[in-house]
Amino acid sequence: MQILIISGFLGAGKTTFIKELIKKTDKNPVIMENEYGANNLDSLELQNTATDSNEVKVLEFMEGCVCCTMKDSFVNSVLAIYSSLCPEYLIIEPTGVGKLSSIIENLKPILNTVIFMLEPVVILSPLTFRQNMKQWPDLYTDQIANAGKIVFSKCENTSAEELNYVVEQVRKINKTATIVSQHYTKMDDEFWNSLMEAGDEKIKEQDSYLRHSADMSKENNTSEGIPQTDTTNISQVSISCAGLHNPAQLVMLLEDCLRGSYGLISRAKGTLWVGGEYLRFDLADRMYAITDTSADNCQCVFIGKNLDEKKLNTYLSGGRRKIKL
């Protein structure tokens, strides 16, 4: 079983990238989805990617973060997947606030000649690189430092100057990773297949990569000039009963999230009843989107710092009395 970790900060576009990976490769992976907060929105989105010829099994790991609080349960789940399903590929999508170095370290005891790890992929949005490096330097640096491949997302309209700047900064943190600085949708089949390629040299490459990853983690944990923050400051608010009277109220909510009215929100997503239908909302990278959804239940999650849970609950309870939830 080959394990491919696809990591990236909150809202970087990990799930969208995995959907594209499944479409571009003729593989039937099992996907372990580690959601932050009590929701399964990304899991449902990945399950909808399946086609008649390409079955996708998505397993949700919602007991906690796979990099720290629930690491033993996480490793046991990986072993259970191997023994019961024995897939050729296991794709792990950790929560956006998980430390990639810790996830790799947690997997090391079970890596051998039949379970080995491909080069971890980190999805990075140049649009919010400066902001995230300032607000979440330890998490952001850790993910970049431990990546085998770093793939840019949401960069279709980013200037060449800004892309070059981000590449230079990323290279200062990780001198050896492959950096894909154009949007991944422009990449050819060779690129997509290389993410999941296997061969006789893979085990040797794994040993070499794990040694490199350990060295990079040690170096970045002690480097001068890289500020460290307490990741426990990150919190989440999950709301399972909510409603609004009209779409304009949802737009106002998301605008207020961007303005910081409910705290420093880095990621928000959910489905809720609005007026007379369920709508889906996504907020990340200082942008938001509202779309139709086939969901028939409410689940909303807000992730960030200093969140005002009471204020969020009060606003989102505005339209729920007139609907059946």
C-alpha cells in the first residue's frame, strides 16, 4: 500500500486538488479525510467524484487531529485500512492545521516494504502566502519544510512577480522540494502520474526522504528569524442547527467574517437553510462563494482565532424558527 499525503493550510484547495488527481489518473484510491470540526462536507464532495469506472472510498477520521491528539488511533486506522481493504493507494488529507512533520513521524513505525510513503504533496495558495506566514508561521513553515512536492493553487490571476516572490520564499524554507508554480490544471499527464508512481527505487527514496524530512524539521524548529506561535490558539465553532431568511443575510455574514466581526476566521464552510432551500458556502483566502447544494441537512464550521461563538450562533439562528430542520 502506497500512502500519499496531500497537505496544505486551511482553504488551500486540498479537496479540489484530490478530485482533479482522481480524474487525471486511472486509480481507485482509498481516501482518509481528517476534517477539522464536526462536518463531513469534504468527504461528500470527494465521494461525488466517483464514476462508473473509478470507485472512490472515502473514510472519515473525525475523532481529532491525526498529527497530535489522536495519533495512535490514526495509525491503527491506517493499519486497519491495509488489512481489510488492502488498496494500492491510500490518500491522506489531513486537517489544514495539522503539522506535516508530526504526521510523517506518526507513520514511520508502520512503514516497511509493503506499506510505504510517496513524497508528500503540499497545496499552497500564493494569494495568501504573505498573510499566512505572518499569522500562522509555525504551521505554514512546517508544511512547506516537510513537503516533497509543493503545488500552487488559486494562482490563475496572480502576477508573475508575486509568483516568483513566493517561489523564492518557499525555496528558503525547503531547498529540495519540487515546486509547481503554475496552476496544476495546466500540468500534463506525466505530472499527475508521477505523484502516484511506484517502482523498485521507491523504498530507497522513502528512506532518503524520511531522513531529509527529519533534518528539515529539526532545522526549522531551531532556525533564527522564523517566529513560532502556539497552534493551540486555533479554535473552531461547529453549528448544526441554523437558518437565515434570505441569501442577502448569508452574504452579510460572510462579509462580516472577512471584516473580522466574529474573530480571525481563516476558513469557513457549510450548508444551511436559506429562505426556502439549502445553500452551500465556502470562505477561504479572503474570498467566499455561495452555491446550490444537494445536501439536506445543516452543518457549518468556522475555524480561526478568538472566535465569537455566541455571536455566530445568534446570527445563524435568525431564520431557523420558520423552517423544519
